[in-house]
Amino acid sequence: MANYQKPNEETLQALKDVANRLRIHSIQATCASNSGHPTSCCSAAEIMSVLFFHTMRYKPADPRNQCNDRFVLSKGHAAPILYAAWAEAGFVDESALLNLRKLDSDLEGHPTPKLAFVDVATGSLGQGLSAACGMAYTAKHFDKSSYRVYCLMGDGECSEGSVWEAMAFASFYKLDNLVAIMDVNRLGQSDPAPLQHQMDIYRKRCEAFGWNTYVVDGHSVEQLCEAFSNAQKCTGKPTCIVAQTFKGKGLKGIEDKINWHGKPIPKDMVDGLLQDLKDQIKFPKNTLSVKKPNEDAAPANLGLIAMATPPQYKKGDKMATRRAYGVALEKMGQASNRVVALDGDTKNSTFSDTFRKAFPDRFIECFIAEQNMVGIAIGCACRERTVAFASTFAAFMSRAYDQIRMGAISQSDVNLVGSHCGVSIGEDGPSQMALEDLAMFRAIPTCTVFYPSDAVSTERAVELAANTKGICFIRTSRPDTAVLYSGDEKFEIGSAKVVRQSANDLVTVIGAGVTLHEALAAADILESEGKSIRVIDPFTIKPLDVHTILASAKATGGQIITVEDHYKEGGLGEAVLSAVGQERGIVVTRLAVTGVPRSGQPQELLDLYGISAKHIVNTVRLTFAN
């Protein structure tokens, strides 16, 4: 491109020197820990040098400043060179690099946001570009700021489909503030990468996905400077810099050799290799200055986000909780312009479309690419720039489970909403029925799991999720169900509601979503027979209100029945079992879906799989038959 000004020879040499110092730091750190990936660091040394000390704009003393350019190390196993770059920038003490991977150090084997200069955890490959897309979309459309986003990927991870989901997304939305760098060092962990150094194929693939693409010698600081400069001038397209590199570059006897992945340099080779690198350094100290960012992104307003009006439903009215989610999301959008919504081409079923119609500029259509959608949401939520809600059928969240798992490691505050749970969706059949989702999300360590049972509690779940740290999952249902609560009812995380009780209750029945309504119907039938039962709405499955459940169980002779539109494994019943497992004299009977279900009418399926009112009634009768 025109107007490129080549750096002077002194600057180019300084960049080469920084690259070699990054190699030295990486080797020394991995030798000190006797583990790590020095050869994967060495291939990226010039890329990191040019990025951090010639291209990116940031405040070295304030890595999480909202105006800084973003950097995502998608090839997270090269963490030592990231830590080394921040040491060269002055934020990390060089001596701390030698504590790599030690128990008392935050310089872990792969990057996590325990470190101020890390926005998302990486290491499960193929995910960094999605998060970078979320950051770039946020910069361009929400912050309307000039900060740019850079994502360094390895060639091995480009076998992951999620990379190409992200490539398609970035091209469709013309994210010209995003630059991906492919470190094509030819060698994977156990074998060469599929394309090895067929650079023209990489170029054609990226161009076919609509990216402005440059193929460069990844060890030429001059070519890298020019490519990054040209990327900044490109409009209407994201840029991919496909950098041909060599694994272990600069290490004699190791460079471009197989079977060196994830291995520190042997002790008998270290001194010689380090001396070779030191001999190439002309300037003993890094004198390069870092470019300052533009001050055009305002600090986030982190105050409480509260709905202006309480839920406007009347008891007895019928509304599906999925539809109430859309109403609630629109109200949250009115309350704060930080609230954004994403969906995977199911917006007219999840009812996130209600938000889209009200706030089209804060809605992201992610299409049928659930892995990428969750990654985008995680990226949008970085540095607390947005409060992101991402929705699809709950069954399809399983496609993105690894992204969700990494979101927890990233300490991400992201809200995921899954509709169409359980057999109660009816005729669409088992492929659409979420029956594993509670088990999935309960296993995520930072996750709060909401399971609202009516429109009022759904609105409150959305409001609470918007103000809750960590990952939140809201499970919504397809069928219309009766409103149980008045608009002024208070809800809290970890606080259940006893919705039916008397002094003579025989058993405690715990249901959620559609099964809570089945439990209430069962209570009416049993009451006509002179039997009373206590019915509990848990509201959150994680954390569970252990106190209320135990108190009710003790008041009903230790008898608990759980009924859930979910498989037995990992769902509501197991949550209750784990809560009361150390209490003597309490018996938990679990009603849940067993076996792979089939298509049918919703009520037929509730009956067929033993979770309808009549099965609850029969279970109570059998419990007290003698």
C-alpha cells in the first residue's frame, strides 16, 4: 500500500534485538520451570516484538485500560513469550519470569485473567479469534472507539472449525479493526500441521473468507512492520497476516525439527544457545517506546442495572418463560446501554428478537455457530464493556461447552440463555430437547443456574443475572404456563419459594419450570383425596436453597420427591441429593426423563416419561400406601 514509511535501520535492529531477548526470556523461564513450550515461543518472537513495540497502542503501566489495543494469544501454550513481552514493556519484573508455572505465581502454563494484561484465558486451541471478534465488534459498534484488536494464532489450531466460524463472522461484519496473525511454524505437537508451509493455500482460504490477507516472512521485522501498517489502512475487511515461521527459530539443532513441542531446552544445550542469541543483540537494552492509545473509550458505568418497572403480569395469566425472557431483556436494555444481546439464528424462538426490535444497534446475529457465539459474548464482556446475553436452544449450548468451560477460567461475566428445554417442547423431537444442560452448567465452577417457572421469576432472573459475577445460565421453557407470582415478589439467588404448604403435608415435592406446574396440579388432585403435599420452586438450581429444602423435608417426614424435565444424571434431583446427602432420615425419590425420548404432544411426553402430575400423584400414593 502507498504511504508506508519504512522504519529506520536503528528501529529495525532494536526490534530484532527485542525478538531475541523474548527468545532468551522464554528459554530461561521454561528451563526454570522444567516445562513449557520454548520452541512455540521462538517462532513468534518477531511477531511479538513488532506488535508490542511498534504497532500496538497501549499503556504499559495500565494493561486493562479501556482505550488500549487488545491482544489475544490464541496459541496459549506460547504464554512465556507473552509474559516476556510485558517484562520488556516494564509491567512484569524480569525476575518473576523465572517463577513460570510455580504454585505461587500467576504466570501460569497458559494465560488467564489473573494477569491484568490477559482478557481471556486461552490454551484450549481455536477459541481466541472468536473472543477477539467480540472485542472488535464491541470497539466498532458499542464503544465506537479506535482501539484495535490483534489475535495471534498457531497453524495447528486452524484445524478447529471454531476458527473458521470466527473468520466468517469477522468478514460478514467488516471488522476492519481486527487483525489475525497466523504463526505458520509448520509443526504441530506430534506431527506437522496439515498444510505445513503451503502459504498460498492459507492465503486463498483467508481471502475466500473475505479477509484482507498478507503472506510474510514471520521472522522479518521489516515485512511485519509493513503488513501491520497496511492492515491499519485497510477498510471494510478484517486483516489476516499469514506469517511463515520456523518452530524453534534461532536454536541450532532444534529449529524446524519435529518432536520438540512442549519440551524445555536440555541443560547441556542451554548455555550455547543462549550465547548464540545474545551474540546477535546489538543494543543491550530495549529503547523502543510504546505508542499511546487514543483516549476515546469512556470508563464503563458499573452501577446496578435495575428494571424501571416490576413485571406487569397477573396471576393466572399464561406466558412461556422464553417469551418473558424477551420482555425482560428489552426492559434491561432500557435500563442500561451496556446490555447487549446475541443469538444463533433462533431469535424468533428464544424471543431475543424482542430486544433486537427495540435496540437493533445492540443486537448481534451470530447465525448457526454456537461455539463462535459464546466466544463472541465472552469477548464483548471483556473489561466490563458490556453486559452480554447470548441465547439459543439449550440443547445447542452443548456445541459450545468448551467455550463455556474456558469462559469460567476467563472469569467472564457472561449470561447464557437456553430455551426449548426438555420433552415438554413436544413434536420437534429429541434432537431439539435439552436434557443435559443442567448437568453441564452445574459443573461449571463460576456458574449460577437459574430455572424460572413463570414470567415474573423469569424477569427477575434476567435482572439478577445482569448484576451477577461469573457465568449465568437461564433455562427457559417452550410451553405457556400460568403466572404464579405477583409483580412485587422478591427473588434472590439461592432462595427457593415454598409455593404450596400446610401443617399436614405428607411429602415435599420439588419441581422447576413445567414440572413445578405439574407438581401444583398433583397437589390439587391429592387435596381432593384428603392428602396435602408441600411444593417448592427452587428458582436457582445452583446455588440451591439447602436451608428451605431441609426445613421442608423435616416437616414432611423426611420425604422428598424431585420431578424434572431433564435426565436423571446431573439435574435437579442430583442437586437435591447432594444437598441433603449427609442428613439422616431423608429419602429422595427422583422422577426424571430416562432414555432417549421421541416426538409427541407435550403432555403426552410428560406422561410417557413419568414426570407429569399423574405420576407425581402415583408416587405420593405409593410412598404412603402402607
